[in-house]
Amino acid sequence: MPRLVDHEVRRRQITDAVRRVIVSGGLEAVTFQTVAAEAEISVRLVQYYFGTKKDFLLATHRSVMEDAGARFMQRWTALGPDAAPREAIRAVLTELLPLDDQRREETLVLGAFGWAAIAGQGITAEETFAAPRALVALVADQLRRVQRPDVVAPNNPELDAQLIGMAIGGLAQGMLQGYSTAEAAVGLVDHLLDRVLGTTTSVQAAQGIPNPLTI
């Protein structure tokens, strides 16, 4: 009796192979042949599931975003419905840093896609913008929940969210290059949130809440 094939599992097998090829050789190393060899299947099978190279590249990009999104939701659920905006934003941002092997692979793959869009290698920037736009929207939504009576200038959650998104992308790439350690990177995330949201003690003071450490 012929063995049944789970097509989603097979597609994931292929996109996982694409990731590994990108990590080891960059986007330019990705071909039907190299992906088939990495996945240990035939070229014809890769072509059956993905008719063009661009098809499996975009599917790979989506798989990275879906994996990261699943982790976000796990962290979000663990925080609970009463999580403070700073806590929620910090949880999301640290998931974007290459703090373990999986996140390092994802950062390398996304960086390769970003460079491909810049260099005109068959992937347009617009085709990879859904994830960063979703991140900015999520962060901006959390920032709108924050009251900053200690800040005289008007708040602009959308611009602050864009700044945070750009900063975390640059910080992740800097970690790959060895410019920043994991500990330093997490510290910079906290410093950035201090600059945007204010420190806990400064917000408490502005609202007239006593600091328990000074009582």
C-alpha cells in the first residue's frame, strides 16, 4: 500500500533546507539542486511543491515569520492579560534578537532576504515588509497604553514604534557581526525602552507614587 504523504510536512522539509543553505552559503547559494541535496530529496520533488525559486524563497520567509510569531504568542500568553506595556514590548523585542541557535538562524535568513531586496536579486522589499509592519503596529498599540506625565513633548506612538523596530533590527545584525554580546544587547533594549517609556522610578515620581526603595 503506498505511503501517504503529508504535504505540509514536505513543504516544511524543503523550506527548512532552504534556511540551512542560506545560513551556510547565503542567498546566492540557493538553487533547486542545492535545496534538493540539503533536503535529501529529488529536484523534481522540489519543483513539484514550488514551481519557481522565488516560490520557495517566499515560502521560506513566511516560515521564519510564522515561527517567530508562534514564539511571540507563547510569550504573550505567558505574560497574561495584565502585562504592562513595557513588559510586553520587551518580550517581543528580545524574541527578535539572535540569543540562541534558532533565532540566530532566523536573523541570518532575514538579513539575507533584506540584502536580496536591496541588491535586486529577485525579491522585492515590499514582499518582505509584512512582518516589520506588524511589529511596528504591535509596539505602537502598546505605547498608546502608556501615560507619560513627565514628558512635555507630545507622544507619537507610531514614530516611536518605527524607531524601536529599526533599532532592534540593527541591534540583531550587530550581534551577528560580533559588535554586541547577548548581555549587552539585552541591556541596550532596556536602555531604549527607558528612553521611550521612562524608567519605572521616573514615571512613579511624575505620578506622585512613592518609590518603595526610599521609604
